[in-house]
Amino acid sequence: MDSEEFQVQSPLDQKTYHCRFHTLTTGISLRHSDTVDVKFLLNGTPIVLALPHAAFAEYRRTAGRALTDGDAVRIAGLALKHLLESGERLDTPLLTLSHEQTLEFAERVTGSAQSRISPSPAVSD
């Protein structure tokens, strides 16, 4: 999957969503949040997926390598695709993935065999 630009059809409303990567920033600089913020344009409307830094640190500790900026974009893109395909409503411009969700998507993106949990479609905001 091309994580920087992709299309997804939602079973919720049968609408096709065009997703395009926009920016990657640290949440601490904008929202005083310890996250990596990945902004996509969803049919032109901004949506930010916040990935907790603590999950990045744990991944590095357990996998023996750091997650890159490209990995962060792929993690957020996969999470966004999963949410849309699951029929989740994206009514808020900021979605914060849990620590566990971030690790699960990181393992899927990097091909790590250490799958701990299934990603939950629910996210907190």
C-alpha cells in the first residue's frame, strides 16, 4: 500500500475517500502532547493521527531498531485505512491511537513477527 496517497471505500456510507499525506510534526511543539502527529487530507479535509512517542521508544527497545519518519507515515496511513474500512466515523480532526494500536500497526508496517494484539478500531481523541 502506498501510505502517502491511497483511496478507501467506507462500508458505512459507500463513499470513496481519497487520502493524501500532508505533514509530519511532533505534537509537543503544537499541542504539548508527547506524540508524533501525522496529518492527512481526507477528501481535502485535514485529519491528524497522533502516535504516542512512548510506543516508538518501546518498539526501539523490543525490536532493536528505531522507527523512521517514513515508518510513522506508513503506521498512520495503515491505521487510517483500517478505520475507514471498518466503517468508523471520523468526526474529529484529531485521532489519537493508543500505545498498543501504534505498536500493532508498527509491527505490521515493519513486518515484525511480534504481534501482541489485534488493532482495535476505536481510538480516543
